[in-house]
Amino acid sequence: MLRGRPERELAAWLEAEAAGAAKAHAAKEQVRVDSGAAGEPERKAGEEQPKEPAPAQPRAAEEGDARVPPRPPPTLPMYQAKPASAQGLSPHGKSRSKSRSCKRSSDRSEEYCSPRPVTVDSSKARTSLDALKISIRQLKWKEVRMVKDGDPSWKPTFIVKPDSGCQGDGIYLIKDPSDIRLAGTLQSRPAVVQEYICKPLLIDKLKFDIRLYVLLKSLEPLEIYVAKDGLSRFCTEPYQEPHPRNLHHIFMHLTNYSLNIHSGNFVHSDSTSTGSKRTFSSILCRLSSKGVDIKKVWSDIISLVIKTVIALTPELRVFYQSDIPAGRPGPTCFQILGFDILLMKNLKPILLEVNANPSMRIEHEQELSPGVFENVPSLVDEEVKVAVIRDTLRLMDPFKKKRENQSQQLGKPLASKEEPSDSDLASASAGSANPEAHLPSICLKQVFPKYAKQFNYLRLVDRMANLFIRFLGIKGTMKLGPTGFRTFIRNCKLSSSSLSMAAVDILYIDITRRWNSMTMDQRDSGMCLQAFVEAFFYLAQRKFKMLPRHEQVASLIDLCEYHLSLLDEKRLVCGRSATSGGRPPHSGTLQEATPAAQLAEGRPPPCTNGALKLSHSRHALS
């Protein structure tokens, strides 16, 4: 069909066809372009990131290329290709011509000046998949093959972790979810099944993970500290991507120290930068020597830690308040968490799990003879773990503020004209001496509230938990009863002609019944926090239909907090008038900055940083 056409006519026909197909393809297929992978230089397995991006080279078929038999592209005349945006695709990275790139960096060689290929996610393509594949090959772009329903050509590997397990006990890998071990043990011992990360960063051809210690100093206000150093725990067998023939090689795939310690290849070392357990700082130094941006790696890890703790705090606050006696302040305890993190080949950190009770042993077992072990001090464990515990105690020192206040008072000039005695000077010098002067600087870095502005938008569920706790009513419970839910609706003025209290009761029953059927703990009846969050999302969608989902929820939280602040003010005024024996103000109204028309229209009151600043009444009532 194409052979009899002249070159110019064929070029014009191709451009018209490409433009028409692009419009239909963009509307129906929604092909996504992922330039993030295209922006990453190719690296060999087991190698760290190089200083300079490697030149684009022809490679053998990757994951997606192997699924379709290679078709030779039809011989077409050369013509000027249009930009990607003209063909219905919107790559994140801009295509730059070779000459333009060479002008900006003339000192680079010619092969570095070639533009990086665009990466296309073809998982959403359906009837146009074959045509899309041919087009990608003609454009010399790269195709990503994602998991598709009914595509048997690629199956992910899964890792099964038994619930309530520790030290790698019972962990195994599977390719088929219908594996008999998985089906046979889930009933007796529940497990967590995760997709296995197949492309980790390798050091010395070995897979490793990072144990990072995080101090949760306070929940209200939220204070998070991250240790400046951690542990890197290595596998003891060179890594290969999972295959049915090597799934049982635990020393290749599992980084657990308690497992690899029994391997004959485990290396005990007196150095922090060698052996099967090293400091994370030594790994960072090695990556830095290869040109890796260490600040970016740390920034991504800190972001991961903050987001994880923010996700945990609502549940923790509800759990803690159930154990606090009425009228007492919040908990003053702290907790050290163990974050297990895996660095991928592109240096992206992936959270494997969070340990609520991480091991703090500073010795390792050494086998003297078959079956006979001896505990030997571990230099790496001692260096990292002692610093974490010591500096946690320094931060939680109950007399720290008292000593700081005393030192400030001693620094002020004496009010009396009398000169201090020798004993006063001696006690002052002893009190002003810093008892921590001989210690190194604190190894724990505060990341929250230091970076609170960047992550406060994620604390919507935290504010929902505040509303949930307020209407629980009875201390010791963690579930909201129907009366408490109705009180929440009434006090926050959420009922209307379109949402009657009967509809509110039906909403409570439906959501509570569904969530209670999914939980194994049936001791308490009522609405749990997760069910309350779902109901809150439903109410937000009804109240603010025209806004995006995040703004719907934020607006409803603002509205609820606003009405509750008015209620608190009213109760405070009534309480003061009853105490003084007088009557409340004649007007009976409060001076508010928000017009009443905004509330009538269902719009939230104006607020700063997504949260209302309540007046002193809340503190007076507590």
C-alpha cells in the first residue's frame, strides 16, 4: 500500500495520519509518558551510579521488548519528525536538538550530546497496542511494560512475611500467588504479601538494606528525630534477579542479619566500612566518590520517614488517649522506631517495614565450634546504637530545662548591690558548667516540626483524629458510638434538608458494619477511626461537590473546627457568667470575622495554613 506513493505524498500522509490518530489515542487510551526513567543513565547490575551519564547504546531486549516478537519496521522515507506534544504525548523532559545541546556543553563528546530517549508506558493501550509498538520503535523511544490483566508473559515476584514474626522467621518468595504454602498457612498464621523489589542498588554485587533509627519524641506536638547514621546489612550471596531456580536462596534475597549470620560467607569485621554489616555513612561516602548526590538521597529518606510517621500518628493518638486518665495531660513517653529501607538502582528509597521494637544488641554471635557460639562485641553496632540511646536520653532529660533556666538566671546581673560571696561564686561556676561538654554532638537530627511547612498538607487525617477523639465521650474506648456520631453531626452543623439525621444513622450503620466485618478484633462495637475517616470523606464530597477531593476534605475540617470553636466560646462565656452570678452579655452573639453568609452557602471560614487558630477557650476548658 505504501510502496507506490511518492516520498512527499507519503510524508504528508504520515503526518496527517499521526495527527488524527494522536487525538483519538489521547482521548481514549491515555498513554502516559514516563521521562523519569529516561532521565536516568543506564547502569550495569551491581554498579553504583557513575559520575557522568553513560552514552545511549543499543541494548538487548528488555522486559517489554521480549513480549512481542520483533517486527522489522517498514522502510519509510526520511522526514522531519514533529515534537512529541504534536502526537498526543507529553513527555516531562524537553527534546533538545543535537546542535543546541552541543552549544551548551561544547566540551562534551558527540555521543553525550544525543537526546535521551522518551519512555512510554503502554499499559493503558488496548486496540492500538501493536501500532503503538511500531511507532515507538520508529521513533527510537523506549517502552515500559507494566502489569496487565491477562498478560502471562510477565509475573512479579512476591515476598511473604508472616504476621507477628521477627528476625526473618518464615519469610519466603513465590512467583505464583496460588502457591500451596501461601494458601495453606494464611488461615493458621496471617501474613503480609508484598511485591518483591527486583532491581535494588548493589554494593560489591551484594544486595543490602538500611536500618535507620527514628525517635518519636512527642505526638502532641509532633516531634520527629532521625539518626544521622544507621546500619547497612548485606546479603552473603551475589545477587541475581528472582527466578524459579533461585527463589529459595535466602542468603541472596533476604538481608536479615539473623539469617545471614548463619551463612558461611558472613564476614565479621572490625572496620565500619567492610564486612557484612557496615555503617550507612560508609556507604554514602562510597556513593559520593562515584558522583552520587548524597544530599538528594538524604532528602528523599527524610521525606519517607516524615510521611510514614504522619500516617501512623492518628492511630497512635487514638490508642494513647484510651489509656490516659481523665483530666491528665497527654503521654510524655517516647519511642525509638527502626526503619528498614531499601535503595533501588535509581537511588530511590523504598520502605520495607517499620519495627516498633528494634534490636539494640551491640554484640554478635560467633561460632567457636559446631553448635557452640560466643557473644563478641560488634564495633559497628556499638558505634551506631549507643549514640542513638545516649542522645535520646539527652533529649528526654527531665532536668534539662531546669538547668537551662538556672544558667540563664545566673547570667543576669544581680538585683542587690551587695557583692556575691565566695561560696555563691563557687556554686554558680559549678551550676553553669555544662555536664555534657565531654560528649560529642547529638547524633539525632530534628526533621519535624523543622520541615513542617512542607508536609502539613498531609496532616488532614491527624485533624480528623482530633474530631474523632473529641466525640468519643468515654475514656478507654477507641470506637465512636451512634450517639457520639450524631453529636458530631449536630455540633458541626452538617445536617441539612438533603442530609437528614435518619440518613446520618443509615450512613453510620453501613460504614461501621463493613469495617467491623474486616477487622479481627470484635471486642468493641462502634465506629473505628478508619470508618470515621471514610464517613468524613463522604460528607466532604456532599458538602463541597465542585472542589477537588483534597480541598473537599480540608474545607470540611475547617468548617467543623470553626463551629466547634464557636461552641467552645459560647460555653466559656456561659461558664464565666454562671461563676460570677451575672447574666451573659445582652447581645448574646459573638464578634466573628467570618460573615454568616459564608456558612449559609456551605463555604468554610477563612483560615491560615489549613487550620483554624482557636482562642484561649480550648485551653480554659481542658
